[in-house]
Amino acid sequence: MSTPIQVTKKTLFSWVIGRHRGLQFLLLLIILATVASRVAPLELQKLIINDAIGDKNVDLLLLYVGMYITVVVLAGVLKYAINLIQTYMGQQTIREIRRQMFNHIIALPLPFFRRTPPGNVINSMVNELNPVGDFIGQAISTPLVNILTFVSIVGFMFYLNPVLAAMSMVIYPATLIFLPMLQRRMNSANRRRMKSNQEISAVIGESIGGVQEIHGNASFQLEDRKFGKHLDAVYKNAITVSAYKFGIKFYNNFFQSLGPFILFLVGGYMAIQGSMDIGAIVAFLSAYEKLYNPWRELMGFIQTYQDSKVRYAQVMSSYDLEPEFIALPEGREPYHLDGRIDVQNLNYVVNGNIRLLDKINLSIQPGEMVGLVGFSGSGKSTLALCMAQIYSYTGGSLKIDGREIKQLAKADMAVNMGMVAQHPFIFQGTLLDNLLYSCEAQRLQGKPCDGHGQTFDLERAIEVVQQVGLYLDVLSFGFRYTLDPDKDEAMVRHILHARSMFLEQFGRQMEGDFEYLDPERYISGYTVTQNLVFGCSTHPGFTLEALYTNDLFREFLDKHDLTDPLIELGYNIAVQTVDVIASLGKSPELFADSVIPQEDFEEYAAMTARIGGYDPARFTEDDRRNALRLSLAFVAGDNPLARIPPELQSRIVALRPVLREYAMSVAPGVFQFFQADRYITIESILGNILFGVVRTGVAGAEERIKHRVMQILIEEDVLDRVLEYGLHFNVGSQGDRLSGGQRQKVALARVFLKKPRILILDEATAALDNASQARIQRLLERNFKGKSTVVSVAHRLDILKDYDRIAVLKSGVILEMGNYQELIAKKGAFYELVHGHQ
């Protein structure tokens, strides 16, 4: 079987020739019909004028006009069909190019990605290849249909008048000389434009990636200056490309205008002399005008080709590197290895002369646990990454079960090895997607989820999640899940039953931890709006956050004399909050729990300074709206700086049924009002079970509540279902909705689910607390020691006490090796490391 050609080695036309043969043949037939439908109207014009109109024959006129409109419509339909087929072929091909490019790029050596910003790759894959797809779709049909049309129309012109046709064609050769010269200059400018686009994409990507540092250093002006330089280059190059582009367009338009000039001058003279009839002149003029259409499309096609050729060559040359390792073994299944690792005289040199590993010798037996330690820069992580086939060593030998790693396919490594990095990458998607990432990759290769032939099930996932200490986190995610009552009626019934059980068993004893949603009491953990509505809404214009702008709601407040008390409350909250924040320096931390957002602070500060003491007469309409917004969003239990008068609380509670009746009459169905026997559609599972609010500021309240809720869910036999909801929690871009410790636990669980024969841990517990690290070590010793080869790069040395051996590295060399007790007794480099960390 021949080796497929690497995508970056393929020529642009290799994507055109030999593809979509059936569609290309269909296009050929459509093109022939299109050419005929373009030329036929020219002859019909002549016949209409000379025969029908000249002879005053109405029947003939109707016949020719009917034929004319039929041919014109047919030409339009055929052109539409050609465009659709071109687009289909172009998009099919560009999809394949992008897929092959993506698979090629992600297999490139890691050093490539250190010097190539992600923005460059994104721009190349998404933007620069778009015109290439357009070109590929029309690469055969566009020149063919336009050349045939051009030749046919020229032939018709010579048929009408050879002398006039010859004179009209004289100016075309000049175009073939002048336009390519402009096109070459435009191509050069286009290459500069592409380079500047790649550079500015890299700058944007870097700034977004480092936005935390930008905020921390307030380096907005510095980043603006850097961005401005690249923006100027993009601007200049875009102007240059446009100048050549519009210059070509100007020349084409001027060229088009010369034809009628010759026709009117020479053809008019011939008509006056009687050597050419009017019908022929009209047909000739129409033919000449139509002649420009295929010529223009040909010139446009040439520009598209030149642009696509530049883009394609630029993109392919940027990624024309060989992957260091093959992805899949050829002609065999992936090896199943025992896990013996032999390292002999291993070297790893970068940048020509920087030696990160220097003649490393190490032998690790199957099932052995070996630690790699050393000061920063000692080469311990580099050695582990070479063992994991992440780095390609530059000298010596590194074998697994006697097979050189460089000769093993990526699939061989994936089947037998798992690795956890110090800063593991978490993919966009659900928690479960990330846990099953390794297993799913192997499943697509037709392999079991782990080396022992087991397959994945939910119970096993939950077991591993519990082992790594992620159980309570997943359960918390499940508690935050929002059910769809229409799709999960059974679970809703369980939740409602759990609500009544929780209230019955723990409601009284946990009053200090949460507030029950009693319709007769003011809820201090709710906003004023929530207390008044005592319900929720997702309808536009009626969401509780925006309700202060709703005319119907404002009408209700006015009618029941609540507007002025709420405005006074909002003003008092603003005065107290502004005073406190202003006196403490307006730090971002103060705004974290403030009822006034940081971006609105100056507006409220100006309002309170202008009004002075509370005086309704001094309030503008904007002041009233802002004060009302503040009071309606106020949560009494979260803010010790202000309080709601008891009489106002009582009025709000008393008006709940009145507001409900009012809402049902003027806007029926927009609110869901809280009822003890009804599920709250927009509330989480935990919120629905509680039918209340956790009290803020009460230490351990949430943990105690969750513990009691767990008991209830176990009795309901739905705890695993809630855990399953938690596993479908979306972790965000790069796992940004998870903490550092949670990300490491996810990465560990991902590998433990796989149960690899070889396990590489590169400071895989660095982000975990002491208890979590101890848990992982116990798990390794219980489940992996003697069963899998474990190589662990460690910063905390006390976790290596039960390892079989420890290798101590310095400057890329192994200084000493032995178990923990032997190395401590030796009082060498390891002893210094241990006591240096204490």
C-alpha cells in the first residue's frame, strides 16, 4: 500500500484534477447548453429587427420574442446550476483540505507550536483558505464555459461582418500584456498583506491569552502601541492591494468602452454606405457587449487563480514539516507492552547546542514505581516527556519492551501509556467529555477503554471520580443543574418529594442555615423584586433583573404607593455604599460584593453629590430610575451597610397576592409564582429541594445542607442521577470554570479510567492540597504498584517514600539513584533536596 502524500506536498491543481468526475461531466453538458443559450439571442435579435419588424410580421415577431425570452431564461437557469455545482465541489474540497491540514498540524512536533502563535494557525485554516475553495470549485468550469462562449461570440461577429470583427478584436492582445503585469504586482502586495494579517492575528491571540497580565500591569497603552504598529501594516497593505485591484477593474472598464466606439465609427459608416443593415449592427453591438462578460469572468478567474495560488503556497509552506512520529502502525495492530523502559546514553539537544539531557542511563522494570527529582532545569520533566514520546530525543536510545520509541506509532503509545502534566489541558465541553477523552480516542481505533479489556460505564466513571476526590465537586455541579420539567417528569416528581422530605426531616433543625420560601415572610436572601413577585420569569421584558424598566410593573408600584419608598431606599443605599467605597479607595475587591457595579459607581456618586440630602423634588427621571433599580436589586441579607425598614418589608409581603392577581390579568403566563407543591423551572436541583435560600455568612451552612440533601437523594435512589447531571457540567473554554485542583483531578481521573500499562506523571499533583496529594499516592500504590510502570516527576519529595527507586538529576545528568531511605542515608544530592525543601 502506497504512503499517502502529505497534504503540504500536494499542488493546488491536484485538488482539482480527478475529483468529482461525475459532476465535472454533468458540468460539461450544462456548459455546452449554456454557450448555445448565450449565442442564440444574438441571432434572434437580428431576426426580430430585420425579418419580423422589417416585414411588419406580428406572428413572426411573437415567435422570435418567445424564443428569445425562453433562451434567456434557460441561460439564467443553467448559470444558476453551474454556480451551485461549483460551490458544492469547492466547499467539499476545501472541507477535505482543512481536515487533512488539521490532522497534519496537530501531529507536528511540539517546538513548532512554541514558535507559531495559535492566531496564525486559525487565520490560515479559516480565512486564507476560503478563496482557495472558491477557485477549486470553478477551476474547470469557469474557464471552459467562458472560453467557449468567447469563441462562439467572436465567431458570430465574424459571421456578421469579418472586417468589423477583426478591428474589434485588435485591442484584446494588449490586455493580455498589460493585465498580467498589474496582476504580478498585486500578487506581491497580496503576499505582504497575508503576512501582516498573520502577524496581527498572533498579536491579538497573545494579548487575549495574556489578558490577566495586561490587567495586572494596566498595560493597556503598551498593548495599544504594539497593536497599532501591526494595524498600520495591515492598513497599508490592504490599501496597496485595493489600489491594484481597482486599477485592474478601471482598465477593464476602459477597455470595454473602446469596442462601441469602433462599432459606431466604422459600423455607422458601413450602414450609411449600405454595406451593413441595421439588424446586423444591433446584433453586432449586442454581441460585442456580451463578449465582454466571458472576457471579464476569465480575467476575474485569472485573478482568483493568482490569489489562490499565493494563499495556497503561503499556507502550505508555513506547515510543510514532517511529523516526528507516525500516527497509526502500518499493517498491524498496536503493540500491547509490559512496560519495561530502557534508557541508554540518552541525549536531548535544542537550539543547536543546549544540552537538556546528557547521556542518561536508566532501566525501569514492569510494575516498578520510579520518581524523577531535581532542581528546576535539571531535565526531569524533559526525560519524562521523552519517555512519553512527546519530545523526540536527539541521541542515544530509549526503548519500551525492547522497541525503540522513535519507531513506535502514536497509537502504540496511546494504547499502553497515560500521562498527566503539571498544567493539564481541559477541552471545551462537558466534564464527562474530558474524563472519557482518552477512552474515546481509543474507542475510535477499535480498542477497549483500558488495557484490561473493560468498557466504560457510568458506575466506573463515578468510582474513579470518587477515587481522585472529585466526587463532591461533581455532586455540586449536579446540584446546580436545571431540569427541563417537560423532558424529565419522573425526576421532577423525585425532587418535589425530596423537598417535602427535607422540610419534614431537617427544616426545623436547619433554620439557621437556610431561609424557607414562606409566602408570609420577607426573605432576606432575596432581592426586593424577588420578594415582591415571589416567583420568576424568563419572558423578555419581564425578567426580574430588568423589571424596573417594565411599564406595567412601574404602573403597579405607582398604584400601590411603593415607588417613592423604594426610590428613597435606593437613594439611602447609594449614599451609604458610595461613602464606604470612596473612603476605602475604590479597590476592585470592594466592588465584588457591592450592590453598585464598578462601571456605575461614578454615576451614583454624582447623583448623591448633586442631590445632597434626600429631596424628591431634586430627582431627575434618570435619578428616580437609577434609585429604583438599586433598591429592587438590594439583598438585605448580603449587605450590612443598609437595611429595609420593617414596615416596607411587611408591605412588600402583603402585596404579593395583589401583584399575582394583577400580573395574571395584564400579562398572564409570564411569571411562575412559587408554590410549595410546584417545581421552579429556572431554579437548580438544590434550590428546588431546599425551596429556600442558603444564609450567607453562616460558616459551613452550604456544606451541611448538601450533606442532608445527599441523604434525601440516597433515600429517593436518585443520587447517581444527580451525579450524572454533574458529569454533564460544561467546563468552559480550556476548563476555565474549574479550579486548578479540579483540572488536575479531571486529568488524573481521565488517565485512571484508561488504566494504562505505563503511567507518566509530570508533577501531576502540584495544584492539589496535602490531603488530596496523599489520596492520589494511596490510589497509585493500591491500583498501580506492581501492575503498571509509574514514572513520576515530583516536586514534593515526601510523596516518594514508598517508590521503588528515585533518580536524582542535575543539569541533565543522573547524579544518584536508590529508594527514599537509601538516598537519605547516603546524604548526597537527594538529602540536600529534602532538607532544602523543609
